[in-house]
Amino acid sequence: MPTTTIAGTEVQVDDEGFMTEYDEWNEDIANELASNIGIELSDAHWPILSFLREDYKEQGETPMLRRVANVGGVPTKQLFQLFPKKPAKKMSYIAGVPKPHGCV
């Protein structure tokens, strides 16, 4: 696996830049990853990122947008506002979990 340095920490990533080691992630890394794709994290982003990480840890796979909306309790419209264009892919990238299955 390739490695890269994010927020001063060397982390393992896949060919698309998604982190591959769950425990290497931290909030500084999340902020830098968000900045890399033009998102400035606010208080509204953190519960969503926490849900993604917790759900991934429990389920063994990254939740799709519908699960984040239904189980995580965040309206789809809000997800698109916080993570414009391709929210599932962007949320996963920032949360340090694999890209959801079916995401292009």
C-alpha cells in the first residue's frame, strides 16, 4: 500500500487516496483531508464523520448515503449541502474509511 503524509503523520492510503488503516485517522487529518477537497469542517460535519466511523467499525463496511440519512438521522439534503457533489465519497474520504461500494 502506498503511504502519504497528512497533517504531519504518515498514513497508508489506496490508489485513490482513501486511508486504509482505521486507527491512523485523527481530527487533524480530517481537517487536512477536508481542506484538500475544498471543505471547511464545521460543528455540523463532526457528528456525520463520527457516525461514519462508528458504523464502519460496527458493520465492517462504509455506510452508503441512504444509511447515513436513515440510521444516522441526517437529511439527504443536508448531506449534499455539507459535502457538495458526491457526498458519500467525500464523507468517507474525510472520515478515513474506505470509499463505499458502488461509489464511482
